[in-house]
Amino acid sequence: MLRQGSASILLGMLTLLLFWSVCGVSMAATEPADGALQQGLHYYRIGELDRAQAVLLDYLAGQTDPVLEPEALLVLARIYHQRGRYDQVLHYLQRVPNTLRGSETRLLEGTALIRLGRSEEGIALLTEIDDSRLSRTDQGRRLADLATGHLEQKHWLQALYFVHAYLPLAVDREQTDTLLQRTGEVVTDQLSEAQLAEAAFMFQGSAVGQAAGLQLALRNWRDGNELAARRQIETVLQQPNAFPGREEAVKLRDRLFGAPVKSRVLGVILPLSGRYAAFGKAVRRGIELALEQLGSAEYPVKLLFRDSAGDADLSARAISELANAEQALAVLGPLTGTAAEAAAARAQLERLPLLTLSQRNGLAETGPYVFRSSLTSSLQAQALARYAIEERGLRTFAVLAPDNRLGREMSSRFTAEVEQRGGHIVAARRYAADATDFRRQILLLKGEDPDAPEQPEPPVTPEAEPEVPTLPFEALFIPDYAERVGLIAPQLAYYGVRDVALLGINGWNNPELLRLADGYVEGAVFSDGFYRYSPYPFVQAFVNSYFERYGAEPTILEAQGYDAAGILLAQLSRGEQLSREDLRNALSQLQNYPGVAGATSFDAQGDAQKVLFLLQVQNGNIVQIN
């Protein structure tokens, strides 16, 4: 009985051991397999597609549980899709159960079918997808492949519809170019006049509608219906988009309107109404004076003024009107930032030289037809750093700036220019733009604790000389306007910042600086783009002529308008007839134009490089020192 019981216990223990052994084998087999899946997914996420593919294929080869397969199958399908192996995409997606096929699975399968020439099946699959569940990139891919599928099926209007819907997403540059090229072929060779009219109406405002509109205009022109062709081509070129055949559209416009591309018409876009009207009118006075004095009687130039009101849309429309209806050779302006950005983009599309006076950064980078001539923060920072380091031999600098866009931009550019020339910014502090008390910032610049308790002044004896604190900087840059500097300068002296070079921007060039700061800014140096008391004879001649004409002294706005007009008039007043391309080339090669707002050249980007006026306070007066 005991033996029988012992045998039973032993048999039970062996059974348990066998169970645990089996369970252990099962767990050991599962954990590495699941680890392989995670490893494969990791390689895919970091872009190592070869390793991800190898690991996932091994994982599937050893996988017996179909529940764990779909994620690996989907990632393999993505990898093969990226590599253009669309047969393999279908092979692996077909193993995913229908109940687990989501929007992404159907998208991959539909696009693969279209790429393999099975466009009818692919269109059906892609059409059923709820694109609200897709990312923006996948939405674009779906629309692009639907367009491609319908092109293969020769469903021309449906294909154009999907190209039109795809363009605002435009997720792939190469695919976009291909679709636009196919669009041009379709509207040129495949559509009837009625279909062209339908496409031009349905897809107006996009490159598809413009391409269709161009073909309508061409057909009307060939049929002798010039009035309809003119209306159509004007509508087409009012839109700023690049579209198939844009250059052909420009040539057709030139034939239809009969005006040569070469002319002596200059457009001018300025804010002549609205909040910036005073600035626009000041620039206009300078431009009109330049035409009187610098224009040629033998080769007269016509100015056409347009009011931007500081508005981007008005400025863009004015560019198109001046380029097309008026056949202007170039445009001067706009003045304000957003208006200038819109005008620059449209001028580049129209291939119309634009010389803008805006200070907005990046305008000249729009393209080779856009130039900018204005007093910029970069020019001022260059002039001051060059003077301080190369002429004065200063090496250590501090910056005290307002915490606003002007202060931040000027501080950044000045710092970069100083460091580029081997100087060092040893301290920098900001203050609120409307501040009146600068004690804290000044003490911090000196390296002192503004929160430390004040120490009593030591008694002064006849033998003791007052101790002059050593400052960690030789020059202090303050990028603010005269009204604020007039508050800062006396406080600098009060808190012991003396015998350092004060450097400033064009906002210092104001009689208020001398009135408010009295002797505290003696010796200060600042830059400006115009100085009406300059000893240069040509500046004095401009100031006197302006005063005789308008009864007031000119500012930098009138001077900039005068110079910008002078630059263009210098090219147009010669005997030969220039084209827009000729003028663009001439501007890009301009060197040291002797302007009243500084000698001007254009760099490779199209930004003006100017020799600014360096001004200094000497004996209570502002004088030019360069």
C-alpha cells in the first residue's frame, strides 16, 4: 500500500515536471519570436530597411500563430512599396485577414494595383477608403494614385479632378511634376473645346484650370476670336501659380495685346492710402524728383503709380496688371513687408524686375527678378562692427537692448558681426520696450548684484582720489530710438558706466537725442542710411533741390525713393531699348551707384550692399565721420 502510494506520488511529480517542461519550452519559443518582431519594427522605424526586411522574413518563416502575423506583414508591404516591388506588396497584404484590413492596408494595396497596371481594381479600392482616417501625406498619395489610375483608364476629366484635389497637398515633388506634365498633355491633346471650358471653370484657381484656360485661349486665337482669347489669357495670368505652358501663355499675351516686352514704362506700387500713406507719399516725392532731375528728355520714361494701401492682395494684383496690361519694364516698391512679399512672389512668376524698398528679410531670395534696396539691420550691424573693431581697435562689447523685435534682431546681427571680426560680447541685457528705469540691467552689465544692499559711500579726503571701477567692456551697443536712449544715457553715467564707446542705430539720428541726453552721449557713434547735412556735394544738391520743390527737408524715405528711381532711370535713359531680362542683368551687375542714401551695389542674392553714413556726437552736434 505504501509502495503503491509512493508510486502515485512519483508519477504525479513526473507529470508536473513534464508539464512545466512543456510550458517552459513554449515560453522560450514565444519570447524570442516576439522579440524578433519588435526588433524588426525597430529597424524599420529607424530607416534600416534591409535589416528590418531580413528580420521580419525570418520571423514570419518561424511563426505559427496567424494572430501575430499582420503587423509584420504590413511593415513588409510598406518596405516593398518603398522599393517599388508592388507584386510583393500584394503578396504580403493578401495574407492579412479581411477583418484586420484598415485604411492604410487598402491604400497600399490600391496604389500597388495601379502601379502594376491593374488600374480599374486599384481605383475601386482607393475610392472606397475613408480618407479622414489617413494622414495628410497618405491623403495626398491616394489622390495622386487615383489621378494616375484615371489617366491610365483615359477618364480625362476625372483624372484632372484628382490632380486638382492633390495639388494643395503636393506631398511628392517628383510626382507633382509628373502629374502636371501629364495634365499639360491631356488638355493639349485629349479634350474637346467643351471639355476644356468645363475644366477651366471647374478647376479655376489651380494649375489645372490655368492649363485648360491657356488651351481655350490658344484655340480662340487660332480661330480668329482675339477678343475671347484676350479675356481668357488675362484670366489665366492673373493667378500666380506655376502651370504647364506658363511661358507659352506669356508669349500669347504679348502677341494679343500688341505691346512689346521692351518699353520705357516703370510701375510704382506704394501705400498711398491707409495707415502707411504718409510713408508712401514721402517715397513718391523722392521718385518724382528723380524723374525730373535724372530722366532723359530724349528717351522719356513713364511712371505708373498704383496704391497698395499696405495690402498683399492689392499689391499682387497691381504687379499682374503692370506686367500684362501696362507692359511695364520694371516695378519699384512696395514699401511694407506683407505687401512686398506678395508682390515679390508675383513679380518672379511674371519675370518682371522688382526693386522693393521694404526692410522685410528674405525678399531677394524669392528669385532672380527680385531686388531689395533699403536700410537693413544687417547693413547697420556690419557698419558699426567694422568701425569699432577695424578702425577703433575695440575688442570687448556689451549689448543693452529693448525686448522687442527690433532689439532682438539688431542684437543678434551685431553679435554675429562682432564675433566674425574677432571681437567678444561679454555681457548682454534686455529691458521692457516701455521701460524708464534701467538700474538693474546696468548693474548686471557691470557684473554687480542689483539685489545686494547698498553700501555707504566711503568718506572722501583731499588726498584720496575717487576709485574708478574697471568695466568688463570697452563699448556698449544700444539698438533703440532717441527717446529711449535719452533716458538710458544719464543713468549709465549715474551708475558708473563712463568712458566707454556708445554705439547706436539710425534711430539715434534725431535732434531729440541731443536735447534729452545732453552731454551724456558725447562721442557716441551710430549709423544711418541718409544724412541731410552730409558734406558730400551730391547729397547737398539733392537736399537743396528737394527743399526748393517741396519747402521741407527730405528724410531717408524721400532719399531712398530718389535713389531707387535713379538706379532704374540710369538704365532706361540710355539709347538702346532694354527688355526685362536686360534690365534684370543690369541690376544684378550694378556696382557703387552714387546714391544720396549711400553708394549701392547688389549682391548675388539681389540685396543692396550700401556704404552707410557713420555719425558721431561731437561738441553737442551730430557730424559725419566717414
